[in-house]
Amino acid sequence: MKDKPAERAVEERYTQWKSLVPVLYDWLANHNLVWPSLSCRWGPQVEQATYKNRQRLYLSEQTDGSVPNTLVIANVEVVKSRVAAAEHIAQFNEESRSPFVKKSKTIIHPGEVNRIRELPQNSNIVATHTDSPDVLIWDVESQSNRQPVLGATPSRPDLVLTGHQDNAEFALAMCPTEPFVLSGGKDKSVVLWSIHDHISSLAADQGAQKSPGSKGGAVNGKPADGSTVQARGFSRGMRILLKMSSLTHQAHRSSVVWVMILALYCGMQELARPLLLSDALLQVEKAHNADLHCVDWNPNDVNLILTGSADNSVRMYDRRNLTSGGVGSLFTYLKGILLLSCVFSAADDGLLNIWDHGKIGKVENYAGEGNSSYPPGLFFRHAGHRDKVVDFHWNAADPWTIVSVSEDGEKTGGGGTLQIRDDSAIYSCLMYIPVGLFVQIWRMIDLIYRPEEEVVAELDKFKSHLLTCSSS
């Protein structure tokens, strides 16, 4: 609970941010949620038009028990770059739902949805983590649209992946090149499944069979009477136990990188907090001064690893030169993403920062920046949330468009807020346990991130018009 001066400072920051929205953003959609959401993920584009594209968005709803927890499939009208008018962008209402975000299907989930991950090889397949040892696989096309009313039975997952000996709640990943699912749990193991055969049969089955709710009450995907939920298939995974030598020698290179992400993710939860890497199990002692909450790998440079910790820092490591403290200077915030030359980070302060990792820690002498309170490398700060940023995800189909979720429920009269905006160059790693949420979808104006020479040349074309505006 924030004290009054802190709340006042947050409100002042938000008011200032809102006044700058028409200047800083190419497009922004603000969506007030009924219930908190623990996870948000972009799905595939389903329709393209002249001025906007329709794209799938996955959200979770964490309820108070009066209605079931749900997995929500929404359709978002993503306005294309340089289409939205500045006046329209500025006129959003924090207490309303955005007309750009429309719920298309609701799946009643057995337990709260802690994590959502989509399968790159089949855009209709998603995996979810809940408070149980199992990973649930859903074909969102074949699942029935359900009404989340009190007493409704959970929807039946298309596949249940077993193998953990204890709850697996957060660490979850999908392989970008093969239909593999990887999960980390409290049993200190990483479990790997191949669902190739299963998704092939699901694709053949699609539309032929709907998945109704199972009969009887259910807890964590299993009926209250203790019998097994009759999902379409079960797959017992291989327990890796953070020693992946045999696996890495057999796997494709990109798969190895993906596998190690989860090994890092789970390994950092150990009390010693070492950073574990690959075949030789190299370690970075004291990689962080507290528990690690997220890990990600640069898909364009497999040597770069990003870690976020409860010590309020994000650190980048080059696995060719592993040393304590990471590459470059320390910069704050808990969640991080890296891709190309940018790092995205967000945390409990409600800010989502974008960094140029090539400039992090470097002192640059620009006019008027001598007394700047912003660290080197920070080039954009999204301040549209007034409480913890719970999750965020960049849009691979529409680069520089971001969806972010926060715990603004008490301030907006709802479960929280969803924001959608446009920012690019990310790879994500996050971990949070929220109470109420708010979603935004946003895209920063391209004058901020494009090469300086291009921007100057474009502005020069409108020089006379700008001078006229400033004098009027």
C-alpha cells in the first residue's frame, strides 16, 4: 500500500504522461478489465485491412471465486502506423473498455491462469500454467465458448502434460522451431514434452469436435472425486533436472538456446543463485543479490542473456565472457526483454522502460543533459500505468506495438487495465503475482526510434509549417 505522498507523485506523473500522449504515441488503446489478468500474449493476425489489422490477444481472468477463472481470447483492431489522429489518441477513458478490444471466446480454466504461451508452429494452440504440476494445452478454435457463471464446470483441455512432481506455476516456454513445451516447477526440474503427434491430430480434428466442460466439480484440472480428467491425450515429459548434456547434443541449435532459457529460469531460484549454462554447466556466482524472476535470450545473438531479479536490476551477460555483475552498467527494473538493440523492462513502479543496450552505461554529452536524472541508454518510458506492470508482450506481427497489463484496479474501478501500444525490438521474461489489472495497447511515434538522419530529413520537409504553427 502506497503512502499518500507516493500516491500523489504517481498521479502527477500519470497526469503529465497523459498530456503528452498525442506527442509521444502513434496509437494507444486503453482497456479497463473486469477482473485482474496475470498474463497477456499476442496471437496471430486473423484479418488485414487498409487502415487496421485484426489480431488475436490472449488474456487471463483471475476472479474472487464468485465466478470461475477464465482464459480469454479477444480480437484487437490494431490501427496501422500513421493512421490514428492525435485528438483521437488523447481521448481515452480510464474507466471504460476500449472499442478496439472485443472478447470473442471464453474458456473456463481449471484454476487461475498464471502463464499463457502460444505455439509458434500452430497459432491455435496455447499452453497454460496454473497452480498444479500439469501443463494444459488448449486448441482455442475447437474449444467451446463458455459462460463463466458460478458452479460452471471447467472446460476440458485438449491435452494434459504430466511429469512434474510438484506445482509448476510460472516457468513455461514454447520452442520456436519444434512443437516442444518446456516447463519448470517447484520440484527443481525442467520437463520437456514433444507434442508433435498430438497437435497433428488436433489439427485434423479441428472443428469436428467441441470440448465441453467436464462433469462434476474440478480442482486444478482434476475432478473433485480424484479421477483423471479425460483430456484427449497425456504426455509424460523427460525430467531434465538442470543437467542437459545429453539433450543439448541431440537438439537443434535454436532448440538448445530455448531449452537453456528455462534452465536458467529455474536454476536461479536456488539459494546460491548461480547462473547455469548448457553442457559445461558454467556458473556466475552472485549473478544477482536476490532471487531471479525472469531470464531471456537474444534470438539474434545467442551469446546475450538478460536476467531480471528481485534486487531491482536487469543484467545482461555475454556467455563468452561470464563475470559477476553482467555486461555494462547495472540498470533498474524487474522484467526484461531483449531483441536487436533494445531492451524493455518493467516493474512494481508501473513504468515500462525501453533501453538502447549499446548506450547503457556510456556517458554521452548532449546539450542540456548535464543534470539529467535518467541513466544512459534509456530512450523511452511508458508511464501509462499507475500500479505494478504485471505482464507485457511485443507484437511480432506489428513491430513496436506493445500490450501491457497492470494492477490499476482500485484507481479505475475495475479489475485492472490493458494498454496496447507500439514499440519493437524485444524478447520477454517476466514474473509477477498481481491483484488487479488494466491493459494498454500502444505504439510510440516512429520519430523516437528511427535513425536521426531520417527523422531530421522528414522534419525538414515540414519546417516552414512548423514555424508557422509555433508563431500562431
